Amino acid sequence: MPNPGSHTDLFTELPVRLYSSLRTIRIYPPSNPQVTKSTEYVTDALKEIFHRKKEDITIGSSEQKILINGKPIPEKDQQRPQIRGLVELFETLQIRTLTFRANFSTSDCGKLLEILATASGQFGPEAPVPELLRKAGLTSVTVDETQYVAIHKGERVAPEGRILPKGSFLQVSDAELVQYVLAESGDSAHNITDLSTEDLQRLFTPVNQIGGEASGISDSSETLKKLIQRLDEKTGPDEKKVVLDRSAAALAGLNSDLLARLLTTLPQADTSSTLLKKTVQQLDENRLEELLIGIVNSIPAGTTTDTTSFTETLSGSDKADEVRKITTRIQEAQALIGLAEQPTPSHLLPSLQQPDWSAPVLVTALRQLAGGQQKNISPENFTNLLGRYEKELSPTVYNQVASKAGTRMATLDDEELGRILVQQFKGIFGRQLYGTVVAQMSDEKFENIAQELNLLAQKKIDVPLGNLNDEEVQAAYQRLMQTVRGEKLRAALALHQQQREQDQQQGRDQVREKIKRLLGGDLTVLNDDHFIQNLPTGITQLLERDKQEAVDHLLTRMVTGLRTDDTAIRRGCAESLGRTAATLAEAGQWQRLDKLLPALTMALPHMEDLQAGFQTLNVFERLTRHHIEQREYNRAVSALDPIFDLTVYSDDRTINLAQHAQNCLDRLADPILLDPLLENIQTDNQDHDNSQYLISRMGSGAANFLLTRLGKSEIREERELLLNLIEEIGKPARNALLLLLEQDAPWYITRNIIRLFRTIGDPDCFTTLAPYIHHEDIRVSRELVQTIGIIGGHARKRFFLQELPRASAELQPLIVRQLGKIHDEGVVLPLSDLLIKSAGSPHPHTEQLQTEICIALARLRSRKAVPALKRVTETKDVPGLNDYSSAVITAAESALHAIESETSILDEPNKPANVLQAQRLRKHDPLAEKEAAILRKAAKGYKEEAKQELYDLVINCARNKDFSNAERLRERIYEIDPMALTEIIRSGEFIEKEKTGAISPNQLETWAELLEKLDASEFSAIYHELEERTFASEEIIVKQGDQNDELFFINQGSIKVSYSRDGRDIFVSTLIKGQIVGENFFDASFWTVTLTALTPVNVSVLKSESFHRWQEAYPGLENKLWSF
């Protein structure tokens, strides 16, 4: 059977790609991408061929043809321009072959192409191509300049340089080569031992098969006879032995039909017998039987010669018994074939029932029927033979025969097996035999045979197959493909199942062994991923066997491993613990899981395997669900916390786990679980706190649940409760609230939702919320203004300025109040203009608007507002002019006073802010002088000294608890030297340390309730802005009518609140420790009451300017202080 690879597209494409790449490299420079692409194009083809063939690849040129591994490419491809060009190149450079080895790389390919392209240029090669390759260090490709001859099927390429004088490139015929070797052309001195095995094999090939002239020699058998004659007459014993050994190897390499013809014509001589024995000695059982069948088939009809003489010749060899056994089997097979449709003789039936006899005889008979010389054997003989086996044998026996025969047939060579399989295997036995053969074939053998049949069906090759036509060959190909799919699949499944069972058993044994080692304290077993994955199964088996103590001991070992310094062991312990926890959850081991909860939480960050992390989170989810269903709410809180924490405190490393944790929370937000939790909160029973905590941690799912209940609620108290719960959920509820806001709802629902955004909203919500300023209900609009003022960010200024002129009279004061909280020069003139334009007959709404404008301008403290404010105050001196009420004029006077007393930085744009601040500080604070001196020193170039002095000043301020100046001066270090990272970091750490120690335990206890509303960062921000004051008993703290720009935190004592009317002092209330007082503090108005110390009083005072400095960073701070 021809080598199927020699006819594939890839083999044909290789020389085409090689020549195309040569043309490319001659056109473009080596660095051009086209050259790189062409080089890779060649090496990719070679890599694919190496992968298939596992041998060196040789491209040769002979007789104007291109050959691959000695085989000519198809004739139609020989005429392609690239092939013709490659032939011409080879002739120009006197190259006969290029041989590529498996280590041929892309780099080597580039070097080779460059050498060949240069050598084929205008001036020709500077040296022979082999020499050029050696100079370039190319060892993965070799060049042979020897002349090669193209030959045909079943034959090799003969290197002519081996048998011709060196340097000769004559195109000689095969007959002339034979004459030369046998010294018939005048060179009697030629030494026959120079012949290699390949040389001899070519000599034994019939000349007429090559297609050359006979030149007086009509058959290779004559050549063999002459060789034997020369060995007997002209060769010494040692040379004779060498040539006989090589001749035997050459004959053993021929196809069986040719070998049989040659051996049957050997002359009767001792040398012939020796050659026969040596040849047969190199044949395996299949080749020997094929040879004997060939000898039988090659005996001319009517001759008396038989295999007896052949057997007798071999009687003294090691193969004598095997030859006699095979000969007998051939005769028995011939007898079965000769029966045709006749009944089986009785003397054959007992033998036929023996699988050890009938299986080998069947294979031999099929080989004879499909032999290369049996062209006249009809398909009926094939069918009759198989039918006889099916008829005479029981199913049990013919199953055994099919198995034995099929296994033997699968070992035959590709060509012979292909000739057998192309026949029709009819009947149950025939199909079973066919399936067994296909199942036993190797993948390579199947591919070769299938490709051969496919090429035969397409008439791309021509191999004699008796009386079969093209349709029958095509049917044989389809039959083979259909059978192999089923048989190979069944075989693969059976093998896979067997291997799987073996692997599982081996795995179980390994797990048991490593469990013992783990129980003994060997934590290194947890480095094995296979063990980690299978450990839960082992623990399940221990639970089923009630080995509770062993399970606890294993869990203890894993928990202990979490504290080891070995990263790999820690990871293994964490992942095995997570996977084991999943197994315990399946088994309902809730108490064990409760005990493992802290360890699982600690293990989660160490899990590199996401699957183990996901399993652990699922365990937390299942444990939370179980405890809620069992009304064990305290334990449910512990199980839920790790899930919630991961959604809040995740980073890039845990982002996937965080997403899975969010999915767990979404699943837990199940009405079946949330309904009883909400009921506990509404009834205020003993589980109220835990239930409220659980709902607040269940995220957006719980928010959706509460919003649904809110939409259905008709009870105000219930709605307030639901709103508070949604507020506690915080940011996760934001998206749900935004979606609900877009739906139709009663005004109070809309207002309450907008109010929630004060604490859970951010500037991203602005676009959705802003349109509600035009809501039909003024209460919604008012709520919207308050909310936008808190969360609106940079967009709120433009928004409020746009809405102010078109807002209702009731809404305008609120908008002005919010504008006054924006420390931006851009709002001063619009407010001043509105103050002037609103002049006219007093009206309650107008008076309120004008008063709010004055208060806002007072807060902004910009001199640009002075003209408008003076215009208001001047009206009181004009008789009959009633444009502004007395209250408005008083507010304008207070605003002017505030502006005159402390000028804002906004009013002096030509001076840097730090200079202005330093100027103001020097009027009131000695610290400013030190600061100014340091800055002057830095300006003169003494930056290192200035930097150190400024650092020391920061530390001194922090020690004196002057944190405001400490923070401000720390920023100055950066101004002096942006690279002073050490000083900046160290000073920041020192300030934080001092802040932490500045809060006394007594104050923490006093303001415990406030701390519940504020987070740590908010409390710290305002705490260190506080100024401590003390008042004696009966001392007035603030007087009615004073400017209200301070908020008082009562640390000790009690304060009387009263106001004066008609000369009488009217008592309002008494304030005690832990309360806050600051009437209208957030709107910068005036005190309408008087505060008097009833006992010695200690208060902490928060100034308005300090509060506004932190308001941007903590937008929810005002709302929290106001509600407190």
C-alpha cells in the first residue's frame, strides 16, 4: 500500500511554500514582516509533517521532478510554477536533496532561505551550499549533491553516488547500474562489498516495474542469480558473508509478492540455501505466512514445484517448525476455500469447532483470498467462507473465533489489511469479525487504511482490488467509518470506565493513607490538590461509620494549619476546610459548622481556588438560612456577618468572592425568611435587635421587600418603621429606591423615599432626583431641596440658581438657604440681585425670602454683597419708604456686621489664599508669627531647615491638641518640599495618634448615644474641632439676639433655656449633660432664647466655620446632628 502521506496536500504544499518564501526573501529585506510570515509558513508545514511522520523530511529533485521522502508528488502538481522554479533552483545550485530534521526552527529557516536566495543570485554561490550551511552553523538541515532517481511504489531512492565514480552526474538506466555492479561493463575491479543494503534492494527490484529500458536483463531474478554466481566464483568467504547478510536484509525489505517470485527462482546451490535461510530468519510470523502464501500463488500452473522443496531447504534453520506449521495451515485454508458452497466434510467439523484451530486457519484463508495475486477470486468465495463459520459454529464458539481472528488480523500490515477489509463481511459472524478487527486496530493503522480507501474511491490512486468497482470501494470506506465510530466509541467507553474505576480505587487508597498521616499531625499532605478535593468524601465515610472523634480530630488539624507560616500549607488547610464544610452542610452538621464558623471566616482570604471559596460562602448562606428557620437569630447573625463583610470590604483579589457573596445575600432576601424577621421588629419582642440587624445586612433584596411593604402600608407608624429599616440598609437600597421613585406613588411615599437619599444617596443620584423639585405637592419639593443640598455635590449650585427664579414663593427661601451653604463666590451676586428686586410692600413670603438672603450673604461673608445689604439698611432712614420690614433690615445689618468683622478669602482674589490666612492669623494668634518666619526662610532657599522647623511645629500643635492647626501646617510641608514624604507621613501618623488619645473615657460615655448615630470618622472630625468652655453658676452663656454661629455640646452641668417678652423672663426648659443646643445653628441665624448656667457647666463648642469645613467630606453629618 503506498504511503498515504506522500499524496496529501501538506506534502505537496511544502515545496511550494519553500519556493514562495525564497522569492519573498529576494524581494524584501529580512526585517520585513512579509519575510517573517513566509518563514513561519514553511516551518509550520514542517512541524505538522514532523508531528505526523516522526522522521526526517527530504525534498529531492530527479529527472525534472520533485520528490518528498523519495516519492514523487502528483503529476498535476509537478507542472505548478513554484515546483518548476524549485527544480530549476536545485539544478542551478547542484542540489539533489534538502533534508530537514525535527529540530529545524524558524530561525534556522530564515538562515537557510537567506543562503539559498544569495547563492541563486546574479553571481552564483561563493562556495558549495553544504559549505555555506556549515559556516552558518546550520545542523538541522543537510544538503546532498548526489544524483537521485525517481522510482515507483514499494521501492526506495537509490543514491547513485554510492555506485558511480565520484563527480559523475550521468543519467544512467537501471540496467546499466546492474551491469556496473556485476562488473559487466569492464570494471572488473569493482568491490561488491561496497554495496549497501539499500543498493542491493534496488538491484532486486524488477527493472520493468521502474519503467526504464531492459538492456538485455528482463527480470531481477536474473540479477539475483548472477549475484549468487559471482559470490560463488569471485568472492572470498568473509566478503561473501557480508554480502549475503546485506542481501538477506534487502530481500526481507521487499514486498511479499516480489520476494516470493525471487525466492522460487533461486538456483539449486548452497549459497542460495544460505541466502534463503538468512532471509526467512528476519521475517516475523505474519511476513513468513504472507511469503509462503505468495510462493503458493506464484507457482505457475501445471508445474510440479511446490512448497515441499522450500520446506526442505529450511529444515535445518531455526524457522523450520514454524514453516511446516504455516504450510500445513495454508493447505487447510486452501481446502476450506475450495469447498465453495459444498457442505463441510465430517473430518473437518471437529477441528472447525476448536477456536485455536479455526481462528488461525480463517485468517490464513482470508489472506489468500485477498492476496495480491488472487485477482480472479470472486467475492462469493469470501462470503461462503464466513457463512460456513456462522453456520457450523455455535454462537459461543464463533464469538471466540471472531475475537481471536480479529485480534490477529489487526496486526497485519496496512496494505494487506486494507485488501481484506474492502470485502463485504456479511452475516452475524462476518459483522462481528469486522467489528473486532476495527476495534483492535491502532489509530494510525485506521487512519492509513481509511485514507487509502477514500483515495481509491476518488480515483486518486490505483491499486488492483480484483472485481470491485468504484461504488463498492466507496461502500467499503463508508462501512469502515461507520463501524469504527461504534466500535471505537464502545472500546473507548469501556476503557475509560475501567480506567476510571482503577483511578477511583487508587484515589480512595491514597486518601485513606493521607487521612492517617493528617491525623498523625502531618500537615504537608494538604499541599496535594487531589487530596484536598477528595478529603470531604473521606470525612463523609467517617460520618457514615459514626467516627465522630476522628472527624473532629481532622477538623482540628485543618484549623491548626491555618496558623502555620507555610503559605502552601495554609492555603491547603483553608481550601480543605471550605470543601469539608460543604460536605458537613449536606449532612446537616449544623452544630459542627457553628463551631467552625470563626475558622472558616479566617480561612476564606487564603483560598486561591475560587470553587472552595464559593463553597464556603454557600455554607455561610445555608447556615444563616437554617438558623433563621429555627428562630436562632443570634447564631444567624454570626453566620451572616462573613458574607456581608465580604461585600463591603472586598479588593481586587477577592472581587469574584464578593460577587458570589452578593448572590448569597440576594438568595437570603427571601420573603419566607424576611416575614418573621419583620414581625419580630414590629412586635418589638426579644428578637427585635437581631432581626433588625439581619434585615439591614441582606442588601438590595431586603430593600425591595421592604419597599413592597411600604407601598402597601396605610399606617403611618409602620411606614416610618419601614423607612428606618431601609435607611439602615444604606447604599445597597439605593438602586431599589431609584426604581421605586420612577413608579406612581402617593406623595408621602415619594417624599419619604427622597428623604432616605439624604443618608444613602450620592451625587450620582442627582439626575434622577432633580425633576422632583417640580412635584405637584410642595412637601415633596421641599424635601427635594433639602436632599439636593446634602448630596448634590458640584451640581447643586447651578441647579439651585436655575430653579430659584421660577420656584414658588414658598420654596424660594429654602433654595436660598441651601445656596448660602455653598461656599462659592458665584452665588453672591445672584442673591444680591434678588434681594434688591424683591423690594416692595412687605409680605410674609417676601419677608421670609429677604431674611434668608441676608442670612445666606452673612454666611458667605463676601464684600460683593455689601452694596445690596447697605441699600436695604438705608431704607430705614427714608420716611414713608416701606420696601423692607424691620426684621429684614435687622438681618441685613447683622450680615454687614459679619462681613465687616471677618473678610472672606473670596473677596481678595489677587492675593494667594495662604498669604491672606497668614495675615489674619497674625492678628489673633502668635503661632502665625512662627509660621510666617518659617515661610520666609523657605523663600530664601533654606528649605531643609524650614521643613524641619515646620515639622516640629506640627508635632507641637498636635501635642497641645491643636489639631486644626496641626493639619493645616502639615499641608505646608508639602508646599515647601513635595518630596518630603517621610515628614508628611510621620507627622500624619503622630496627629492621628494624638487624636486617638485625646478622647477621654468620660466623654465617650457622655456621648454614647451620639456615637451610635455617627461613624468613627465623623465623630473624630468634629471632636477635634471642638473648643472647651466653662461657665459658673448663673452665668449667661448666650443672650437672646446674639448671632447663632456655635453649637454647644453639654459635657457637665445643667443649663436653663428662657426668652424675654415684654420685660419678663419666660422659662422654656432645662438641658443636661449629653444634650446638644444650637438654635438655627445650621442656618446661621440669631438666638431667640437665652442660655444660663444653673450649675457649673462645661461645654464643647463647634463653630459654624469648622462645621462647614467638614460638611463636604461628610454630607450626612448635618442631618444626623439635627435629628439628635
